Amino acid sequence: MPDRPVVTRIAPSPTGSMHIGTARTALFNWLYARHTGGKFLLRVEDTDRERSTQAAVEVIFDGMKWLGLEADEPPVFQAARADRHRAAVEDLLAKGEAYRDYMTAEELEAERETARAEGRVVRSPWRDIARNDAPDRPFVVRLKSPLTGDTVVADKVKGDIRFQNKDLDDLILLRTDGSPTYNLAVVVDDHDMGVTHVIRGDDHLNNAARQTLIYKALGWEVPVWAHLPLIHGPDGAKLSKRHGAQAVSEFDSMGYLPEAMRNYLARLGWGHGDDEIFTDAQAISWFDIVDVVSAPARLDWAKLNHINNHYIRQADISRLADLVTAIHESRDLKVPAALRQVLERTIPLVRDGAKTLLDLADSTVFVLTPRPLAMPEKAAGLLTEETRGRLNRLRDRLAAATTWDVPSLEGEIRAFAESEGVGIGKFGQALRVCLAGVASAPDLAGALTALGQEESLGRLHDALSPAA
């Protein structure tokens, strides 16, 4: 479609969580639309009225919002367009491209058995019967598919896929209750929305042949097809619950940043040379649907964690503090306003080792834990009389420190160890326990810096006092 601006779409069904495969499909549609200067649209395929609840619709909206994939127009709801779908079928009937099939359930089952025995698809005897001869009983409307020749799906990912028309049945367009079927509704909606490129999972490849026949019967231009390979687990099997998270909301809850997910998902089936980490702007500049590989992609947790760690290290500290605060509060650990500055001071000291936001939250618990700290059982063995005396002398030295930052405190600890004639290992673990209790903490100078001078000295006093 060289003369038309590119229009892509994502069309999820609101029948549960938003799968990571749907997220990857949405991302590729968004990238291609942005790459070509076109439009990216959202359609909610809510024709399953029992399962398509408002809550399920919100799951889609929330997932798209979290991923940062904003559609260029308000969403289209498929169920609201049923009259338009039926009107398209009336057009097909008027043109002789569809017919009313009055087979009863018993007649249809008999035809299926005959078709199986003869190695062919179901063909209704009503295909060539005049409308005036129709009985007064329920009917479905079927597409009058061609009986000879081929239907070619020119796919940008898979290449040309050829389907023999004799193997394509006369698919139902309207059910006996007048409701439109999936393939009809998709074609009409995509046409009316101006969709030029249908980029979706390759589980829809067979539908592309049937939808091509509907497009041609209606006299409409067939869109460009691009069917994406599925996402498999690390073992090469189809992604399932045993592989871990599958839904976008699960990755959010597990502490992954949306920009990291965009970067990682873009690499599942597409790439730009050896580039592993890239900005949205770079992805938009580089992305072309013809570069998507046809083989299934594999979810690689180690690579995702590496990319997420990169974005955690690059993220704004205030934003990370907000995200970490939300995690703490979900765990019933309050972050009072007075400790906000402490949290922001701590995050740069611990984030280099954080694979996820959950890791980052775990690493900041020690600065939020009120005194007196809970001490691990091993504290008694670490805080021997000799070590207590040594840490008291270190406390006096730290109390006299005039500069309180990581480089200065590293120097103080090294100088103290030299003055004592021992290695840092002789008192380092005990010092860590005094500062953090049972919580994890960064290196010694980092922990002291995060806590601040007053709090650090107070914790040392608590731990080293006779009653401790």
C-alpha cells in the first residue's frame, strides 16, 4: 500500500490477563507505526459478552499504559459495531458472494461425516440453491468461497504462504442468532479503521487466508500481512505457567521497568546487529517488520534481568524512590516523609546490584528499620569482647569524622584497621550486623553513608551497649 500512510493496530480480547505475547505484538505494531510516521490503533474485541467484563477491559488499558504504548485514537469496541458487520454481510449476499445455509444440526453432522470420508471440506447443498426456495427455519450465512485456484498470503515475516481454495470451507459469517463471527468482524473493523498492516501472532496465519477471501469478496484492498513467531520458554517449549510470568501485570509486580520490557521485548524476534540495549528512539529508527525472524523467540530471564538492571541504574532517583516506596508499603513497611531523603540517598548506593525493583526494595529495608534493630542469632558470636572493644574505638573515630561520604568513610575504615593491626575482615561482618541487623546492606562505607552519621552512631551504641 505505497500510497497510503501506515496504520497498524493491536486487537486484544478482554477475557483475562494481557499476555506477554500480546505485549510484544503491540510493541511491534507501535514501533512500525512510529518508524513509518503512521498511526497505531487499539481495538477491543469484546464480542464474548460473558467474559468481556469492564474489569477485563481495564486490564488491557492498564497494560498498554504501563508499557508506554499509547494509541493515536480512542479505542474501538468491536461489540458496538455488530450492525456494521451485518450490513457488510448483506452486501455480500446482494453480490452473490455469500449465501444462507439452512442445514439443520443433523444435516450438518451428516455432511461432516461424508466430507471426512471423502477427504474434503464441508460444502453445504444450499450454496447453489435459489433464495426463493428457502424454507422457513433458522439459517447461518456462509461465504461462497472459490472452489479452484489458490489463495496466497504474502507475509512479510513468513514469506508467501499458498492455500488451495478447495481446502478452505465456506466459513460462517453470521450465526443463526444474527451475530457476526470473528473472521468477518476482524475484516470489517480493520477495513473501516484504515488498517494497512496486520501484524499479529502466527497462530492467526490460517485466518489470514480466510480473511483474504472476505476482503476480495467485499471488493476491498487486502492489508499487508505479518505474522510473528510465538514466544517460547527457555527450554524451547511453548510459554506456559511452569516457565514463570506470562502476563504483563506479573512482570510489573516482579519489579521490571516498562522501558526495560520494551527494550527486551523488541529483541524477542527482532534485532539491530549486536545491540542489546537501545533507546525507544533508536528502536523506532531501526525497526522494520521485514527484519523480524520467523523462528520462535525464547524468553531469557538472565538477559531480561541484565537489561532491567541497566535501566534501574539509569533511572531518575526520585522515580525509583516512588516505586520502591510503593513496594515497601505493599509489604506493610511505611516510609514516613522524614525518611524520604534517606531513601533517595540510599538508592544510588545499592542499585548497581539490583536486577529488579524488588531487589532494590530489599536493599533499602535497612535504612527504614526503626531502632533498636532485630539482631540475628549469629550476632552473639560475632560481638565478642574483643570485637566490641574494637567497634567502640571505631565508633569514637567515626564520631570525630568531619566528612561523611563513601570515599571518606572507606579511608576511615582502612586507616582504623591499620591502626588496630588487623584486616577489615576481623570486624567488618560485626559492623555490618550492628548497622543493618537482619536486613541486607551495601558495603560498609555505603551503609554508613546511607544511614548518616547520627543514625550510624546510634545503631552502634545500641548494639554495643551492655544490655544489647
